[in-house]
Amino acid sequence: MQKLNFSTYNFRFKNSENKVYIFDVIRKKFVVLQPEEWVRQHVVHHLIHQKKYPISLINVEKQLVINNLKKRYDVVVFKPNGNINILVECKAPEITITQATFDQIARYNMQLDANYLMVTNGLNHFYCKTNSTEDNYTFLRDIPDFNR
């Protein structure tokens, strides 16, 4: 897999049935290593190791229903009170981040109401603070570190 614009992490891998798997510390299982999964795992480790979010507040790949369609978010980080603090949309490194990507995460956020959004393809990262009362977002340099 290609080098991403994140710190280097010690991932666990295994090979089975001619596929490579990576261990997901959130789901506590090995998952097939695809380009988007490579990005997702870097995001998870970035949240844990650099941003200091507890593993217990991070959730990966859960289903939500938008306009009667089943969708899956990539990563959410909860606040200790159970509200969603950060919503992350991951794309494979070869996918360019476009307005359509922001439209996708905005649709998800209409349902989830996160305070912060992160969109990344592992090479380029975009961060926003949402304002649900004015229905807009402000771009930031980074998402905040965990703060009890």
C-alpha cells in the first residue's frame, strides 16, 4: 500500500485465501485491506495516537438510513455524553476529493449532526466546523484534540 500523509503506525496484518487483512482495533477483527480501508485505519490510529481520543469513543463503518437508502459512515467520534463530535469520510488515495465528497458527508451529517467533519483520501485532508443553526461549515487547519 502507498505511503499516506499520516504518521507511521504499527499495523497488524495477516494473509488468508490470497488476501491481505489488516487488524481494526475498533471492530476488534481483521478486515480485508483495500485502499479505502488503508486510509480508514490511518485515520483511526491518528485519532487515537495523535489526537488522543479514547478507543471507546470511536466507531467505524456503521449503517445509517438517508432518504430510505442504507448508507455507511466511515468513522465517527463520540463525545463522552454520546453526541457525535467528529464525522470522517474516507476515500481511497486515487480518489480526488471533490464537491460531491463534501455533499456526501453533508447529507450524512444532516442525520448525525456532528460538530466537526473530516474528509480525507489519505493524501489530502480537509477539516470543517459545522454550524447547524446557520446550515454551513467553516474550514479549519485541523480537528481538535480530545478534551474531556
